Amino acid sequence: MFEPGKPTVRMEVCSFTDVRRVAAMLDKPADDLREGHALPRGWHFFMLGADTRRSVLRADGFPGLGVPMPELGLPRLLLGGRDVTYRSSIPIGARVVRTSSVQSVAQKISAAGPMAVATIAHSLRVESETEPALVETQTYLLLPSSSAPTTDRPAQPHTVSAEERMTSLVPDETLLFQYSALGFNSHKIHIDLSYARQVEGYPDLVVNGGLATLLLTEFARTDLKLSPSAIRVRHLKPLFCRHPMTLVARQMEGRCSLKVLDNKNVVAVEMEVELG
């Protein structure tokens, strides 16, 4: 039976250098980014990385979740989803107190064998404030090595309606590398093609779940001019390097529904955005 451990508390910096690098990765100008200005919502991911020593990395290279995880004998890991609540802005250049903890680890038996669902909670609090500026909960799936990748789950293609906005892109190795480097994420499915194909059975490098989330929040921020108060993300199937992705958004009263479609127009990621 898993028992949550003591939260990990550490100091981070909303580094101006890292912010400019995120802008460069997204191919956006950084002229309006200044110390003291609000960090664009969605860009906080580089403050949630784990600086795990190389000698204690998981076999798949994943650096951990910022907190100690129990050893369950489940070598494959996938991001299942995340919920983020934005309570206030984080100034660029600010010192930030990050608190991370394992909320729960639920072990289950699936058709592919044993698995576990790990729920990790993070908060980011500007050092001079008393309440968190941001709270994020991440859900990860821990799977056995024998489980087949979920790349061919039957699903109907999504037909984009007249009420939906859309844009398309093709993620390449450079984008995956830069995102992984900014978050110090050495998970091999994102950076090692032979590992992704020969060990985990994927056709190509897997697009980071956090990168897909960032691309959606940027679509909402820059194309739709929206400022989310909260997001809820579900990852339904993997996305792959060099495969076209389509971002789709439908705006409604007080909220917005966004999706990432894979190269077959099947929904791979769903995001619900609350506004206000």
C-alpha cells in the first residue's frame, strides 16, 4: 500500500534566460518580455523539471517527477493528463517556491497486465507572496514492458466544423530536443529514436505531452487572445515526430475546448480551458 511521503520544497527562478529560450523555441519575438513582466501562462514548465543525477535515472531515462517514486517494476511511463489552475501571475525574474508531492499511486490490473496511475501535485509560489500563483496536478501511467503502445486505438476522425479555429504544424526533432532540454527531460522516447522504435515499439520519437499542452495554450493565447484561469488536459494517444498535428479550438461562453488531431485527424489530446 502506497503512503504519500513528505512534500519536496525547493527554490526555483523564473529565469529571464529560460523565458527567452522558450520564445525562441516557439519561434516568437522576445522584445516584449522583460524582467518583472508576467510570465505567459503555460510557460512555467521549465520550473517543474527534475535535476535527477544520471546514475539514478530510470532505465527509460525519465528523470522522475520532482519527488521520490516507489519502485513498482513498471518500466514504461506515459503522461495521462494534467490539471492546472492559474491563481495569479508569476513575474519574470522572480524567485519561486516550488512544492511537489506524490498524491497517490493506484495499482491496477489491465488487459495488458499490471499498471499503476501516479498522481503528482505541484505548486509554484512567488517568494514574496503567501499563496501559490499556480497549482498543477499531473497523472502518469506506469506500464509493464510487455504492454503494446496505444498507437492504433480505433477512433473516428474528427471533422473540423465552421465554428472551430484551426492551425497545423509538423513537430521535428529540433522542437522535441529543445523542449526536453528546457525541462531537463531525458526520457528516451522523446530523444532516442532507436530506443523509441526498438525498445518501446513506437514508429518515431514521441512528442512530449507537455509540449502538446504548451502548443495548445499558445494557440489559445496568441491566436484566440484568451487568458486561461484553469486548464484540464487528457492525453488519448501518442503523437509522433515528423507527423502533422492539427490544433482545433471551439470557443463557448466562459470556456474554450481545444484538441490536437494526429496525422489521421484522430483526437490525440483534449483540453478544456476555463476563462475569467
